[in-house]
Amino acid sequence: MEILVSDILIYWGHRLQHNVDFLWRFHKVHHSAEHLDWLAAHREHPIDSLYTIGLINLPAFIMGFPLESIAGVIAFRGIWAIYIHSNVRLPIGPLRILIGAPELHHWHHDLDRRAGNYANISPIMDVIFGTYKCLDKEPEKFGIKEESPKTYLGQLVEPMLPKQVWNKLKTLTLKPTAHD
């Protein structure tokens, strides 16, 4: 039951992350990976992580699920994230409409931030709400379209600052001196 409830919340919360600019500012750190592998699963901004962990776990706490159950779901979801971001090809055929898989989640990481596939464990919510996308080939490119810092540190700082401040920081350059 806990996984079903958290999967519904993850779908809607994840969809909001892609459609609400404020949430996207933090979530795009995860999508900035231009190569998907197991490491990309946990490349996240800490604010984005708190948001996601809250969506997954807060309802379970409120509904009184045992801590052991919540811990099991946390461990399972961590392993699941590694699996769906991995660069393995394990086509599951017609089951891909019921069970998430790398071939499905990779389309979520297409350059189009609204590419769909917001569900996590089961794509049923994507099917119901018309956001399911799984072609028989890989997307041409992964990552994000908009300009973003190339370093992880820059990606952690950028969403915390107003756009005007960040743009001003970007334009500051060290001018060479006569000694250089």
C-alpha cells in the first residue's frame, strides 16, 4: 500500500518538478547528466532530494506505517533509481506498460523537460494521464536544453540565487593584469 501511495505522489510531484519553474531550478541538476548510468540516479540538488524524500515518506509517517516498512521502501527506491538510470538494455517487452525499466526512464531524460514518463516504479499513471512515452530506440541526447553551470558546485549554487544575481556573477571575469 505504501509503495502505491508514494508512487502516485511521486508521479504528481515529479510532474510538477518539470512544469513549475521554481521546482525545475533544483530538479534540472538531476537532468543535467548528459550520460545516463547508475551514478546519474543520485545526482541531485539537496533541495530536490528533500522534496522527493518528503513526497515518498511523509505520507507513510502520517498514515502510521511502521518504520521498518518505510526503511524498506527507502532502500528499494534507492536500488530502483540505480536500475532505471543504468545504461543496460533489458527490454521487457509488453511488461513495460506495467513495470518501469531503463528503456522507459531514458525517454524521461530526453532534452525536452516535458518529455513525460514521470512515474517511478510503474508507468500506469503515465498511461492514465497521457504522459507515457517509450519508443524502440534511445533518445538522441540526454541533458537539458537551457544553459546551466558545467560544474556540480555551480549547479548547487545557481538555483539558490535570484536569476539577476546569477547572471551578474556569470558576467564577472577576472581581467588579466600587466603581470600575466
